[in-house]
Amino acid sequence: MTGRADTPGSRDRIWWHRTLRLAAIVLGMWAVFGFAVHGLVVPLNTMVIAGFPLGFYMAAQGSLIAFVVLVFWFSARQDRIDREAGVAEPDPAREELPQ
Amino acid sequence: MSLPQRDDAFLANLGRIYGTYVGGFIAFVATLAILEQMGVPDRIIGYLFVFFTLAVYAGIGIVTRTVQVSEYYVAGRRVPAVYNGMATAADWLSGASFVGMAGTLYALGYDGLAYVIGWTGGYVLVAVLVAPYLRKFGAYTVPDFLAARFGGNLARLVGVLVLFACSFTYVVAQIYATGIIASRFLGISFEVAVYVGLAGILLCSMLGGMRAVTWTQVAQYIVLIVAYMLPVAILSAQKFGFPLAQVTYGAVLQEIAVLEQDLLARGLATAETLKPHLAPFTSLDPLNFFALIACLMVGTASLPHILMRYFTTLSVRDARRSVGWSLLFILLLYVTAPAYAAFAKLEIYQNVIGAGLEALPQWIYTYGKLGLVDICGAHAASPDAVQAACAAVPGNDGVLRLPDLAIDRDVIVIAMPEIAGLPYVIAGLVAAGGLAASLSTADGLLLAIANAMSHDVYYRTLDTRAPASRRLVMARVLLLGVAVLAAYVASTRPADILSVVAWAFSLAAAGNFPAIVLGIWWKRCTSAGAIAGMVAGFGVTLYYLAMTQYGGMAEWFGGKNISAALFGLPVGFAVTILVSLATPAPSREVQALIDDIRKPSGGPLMRDGPL
């Protein structure tokens, strides 16, 4: 939360640039698991693991798990970018309150 | 103003409240199981299930009542990420997802997984592109954001129109589903059951708005997910000695593939009538498969009743994290649905197809009587009816063949307890789960519609100086009005409305997505551009839907109308961008507003009065 030495303008620019880059990476992964993998369903189906042809498995479970991991990874990563640029929200004490 | 101690007590004790609730629910199911063993009739078990769960939801709705505007519209913005995730999952998982998804996968095999992918992947878009920014802005409704970003009430009213178009048919379908379930398990007529469902919905939402709906949705999520996972877990445990059906159904898939070959070899199915369960692109060609995924994903990120759930979190950080939790809770149902489909298909290929017409399992007749299972083109109401119908079919020699059997998609989940030979209490549990799924979605949708009308149309457009108390009265009157109207429409069994529910995704995607996303991510996007883009995208989609459904228009490039946003979405983006570039850049104030929306720090931009 320090670093007032830099001009706010340039610091904001770097922060927004990193945010855009992260968004592009996450959307790229989203396109891979949402679309590209399923375009390869026929070759993937030749591999069978525990009864699941791999192409079928990716559509029924694999991509879904990838999406969840992707969103949690994204939110942790974006939070770090925000904190390093000093634009994150302060951690409110009440956030720990509800269990 | 409104009993702050009670507010704090509820929020401070969330863990204990919902822990007790889960324990109580398990004890309740166990008690009913014992009552059933003691000989209490099925009908009474059904009554107890429906009334006790409704009473719990109503109780939560009453305890969490509020007279504060921000509590009513956004639950005071202090719902923890995990609980908001559960509430969003309940909001999202509709009655149709609960009872129909597995049946769709049963019928379509691999191709049905487009729904599973589309209805989960959209949350990545929500997390990255939309939710944190709308949370930072601090709107009460989605049109509220459109009005602030695109200067004025025209954008607001177009937003309300899109919201209404994609939410109203959806809520009618939910109330219809509650009516179907309530009438089946209470033995009352459908028209009356619809109003029982309506009472359940209003008890949850009238007094406490978003705050009450949030906390009932958490309770409803717990019921629906337990009800969904339990029957298939028992089935998996019976067959493999291991309850995780999501893992064991791989072996079932292999058995299905063997049985499919067997059915072909025995002449019980032909290559035209049998769609191999694992083979891709048998029902949807690749264009439609991927177009459907894209439309469902973008639609998810544009549905107002989902987006407004992320207005309720403590912080922007929590809004992002909450999307992850939502997706995790939603995923639990969607990874279970293909297992349901596989277990049902195995049962049917093994014990139904190829069986003598006089030796079909009992559940065929149970659901045949309800008109949900047809054999040889007639309702399979009794062994005699089946044999009479099949005698008239050429080529049938007393054995059931695959093309002779037609099963309604809802049967797969509803009949599973019976197919597996489980006690009636499990069937009652599944009904309670289906009811929870439709009630929670109906609540979220009704609130989205009524809030848009009371906040955007009444307060922001018609009477900007209305005091808080009058705004809350208006909000409740409008909620009641919309709910009664929706229940009335549902009670007329509108076949047209039910068939167009899937349109909501395409309409929301084409109408909202370009304006919301470009409004956040592109400073040069102007009011004229956004409004023109919304009208054009929404208009093209609606035109395509209506003309292909009713106007007899040929499909463009073979795109099915369920993925109509395939055309509307690019048009919406193109018009927004071109008109924006042709009009002067947004003012300095609007550009500063966008800068503020992007930064998590600094608190919400939109502030309401002290109340």
C-alpha cells in the first residue's frame, strides 16, 4: 500500500496493463477448455481412462473442473495485482466475522 | 432503523444456523424414513415433505425481513462469498435443470454435454469481465448501471425491456414447474398447486427482498443438492460398492457401448434409431454444438438475476471469489447429471428393451399412466394397453424394441428412486429438491423483475423524490403484482411460453452483453452506440427466434434457433462499436467514472440515501 513515490498515473497504467494481460490469459484458457478441447473429441476418445473416453470426460467433467480452478486462480491473481498496485480494498475486519 | 441487533445476530451465527439446519434436515428425512417403515402411507410422506420444507423457507423469509432499502435490494452488501455462491447456485439451478438435464443427456448422449459446458463456462466470463465491476459500481439493478454509464433513462428503459423479455417467460416456467411437482405429490389439481407454489415464493421474498431471498436460497441449495446426489449415489453403491457415481459411471458407459452393439445384433434397434451414447455430433452438428455452448456461456454472463447476486458481496474481491464458489456448487449438479443419464440408460437397455411386453418393470406403468412413457405410440398405462398398442405396430412380435419406447426427459430423475427400488422417502426427497430448485430460481427472477420496475421505472424515472418507505411499499406491491401475473399465466398451461424459455439466454446475451462489457472495458463506447447496439442485437435475435419458430423462416446457415444469439451477438457488438466511433467520445466525467469502476478501492460509486 506504499509506493507513493511513483507518479499515480504511470503506476495505474502498469496496473491496468497487468489486469488486461491476466484477463487475456484467463479468457485464452477459457477458450481452450470451452471450445478447443471439444473440437478434438474424436482423437481424444481413442484414449479410455477408467471407462471414460477422454473426449467425453473432458466435456462431462474435465472442462468444468478446469473452469472452477481457473476462476479461483484468477481471483487470487487479480487480488495480488490490485494489492501490489495499491488499488485493492482494505481488508475489513468484519470480513472474518461470519463463519 | 430495523433491529440492527437481529441483523448482526443472524450474520454472526451463519455457521451455527446452517449447521443446525443441515442436522435438522437429515433428522427430518430419517424420521420420515422410519415413519414409512411403520406403515405411514406415501401420500402423507409427500405432504410432510412439501409442507415442512416450505415452512422452513417461509420461516427464514420472515426472520430476515427488513425495512431498509439497501437490505431489500442488495442484502446490505455483506453476504460472505461462500454463502453467496450457494445462493447463486440455487438461483441458477432451475426446476428444468434439476429434473430435465439428466433426461436431455439420456436422449442426446455426448451432444447434450453442450448444455453442461455452456452453463458452467459462462461463469468465467462473469468473473473476469462483469461481476467485480458491477459490484464496484454499486448498482441495485443491471439497468441502474446502464443508466449511469450511458447517461440517462433511455439506456435504463432499454435495459429494463431486455430484462423483462428474458426473465418473465423464465419465471412463468419456474412457477409451472412448482405447480407440476406440488400437484404430483400433494394430489391437488394443477391450477391450485400453482397458487400453493406462489404462496411459497412470496413468503420467501415479500418481506425481506434480496436479503430474505439470499438466505432462503442457501437453505434451498442444501435441499436440492442432497436430493439430487443421493439417489444416484445409492445406485452406484448398490452396483459397485462405491457411492461416488461421478467416478463409477465410466464403467457404466462401457457396458452401455457393449449393450448398444448387442441391441443392433439382436435386431432390437437399427443404426438409424440408435444414437451411440458416446459418439459426438449425432444430434447437433459441430456448428450447432459450439454455437450452443457460446450462446449459453454469454447468456449466463448477461442474465440480470444472476448478475445482481454479485451486488450483495462484501467487497469486489469477494465478488470475484464468490463466482468461484458459485461455479463449484453448480458443478456438483452438472457432473452428477451425466451419471444419472448413464445409469438410467444401462437400466433401460438391460431390463426394458428386449423384454417381453408382458414382463416390463412396474415403473413403466406408473409413469405411463401420467403420460410420461409411451410405448408403440400410446401411453403405457397398463400391460394390456401396451400389448394392444404394439399389436398394431408392424414388425413387433411381442418384444419391446428401442424405437417402440419414448420417455419424457423429466422421468429420468423423478423415476430413478423407483427404478433403483428405493423407499418412497427418497422419491419425496427428490420432489422436495425439485421444488427447492424451482422456488429459488423463481424468487431470484421475480426479484429481478420487480426491482427493475420499482427501482428503475418507478423511483429513478417516475418519482425521483420518493421517500424510502414509499419505495419499499412500491417494491413489494410490484413484486406481488408480477408474481400473481406470472402464476396466472402459468396456470393456463401456456405451451408456447414453456417452449421459448431456452430463448432467455440468447435474448439476454444479445441484448445486454455488448453494452455491459464494452461499457466497462472500452472508454470510447458512447451512449448512442450502446443503445443502438442493444436494440439491434436484441432485435435481430428476437426476429430470428420468432421467424424461425412461428414465421416459417428457414434457418440461417443451419443455426438452430436455440442459439439465436449466434447472429444477434455479433450484430450487437458491431453496431455498438460502429455507432460509438461515429459519435463524439464520452465526457470527461464518464471517463472518470469508468476509471473508478475498474479500481476495487474507494467504495461503491452509487450511493443511496441514508436509509
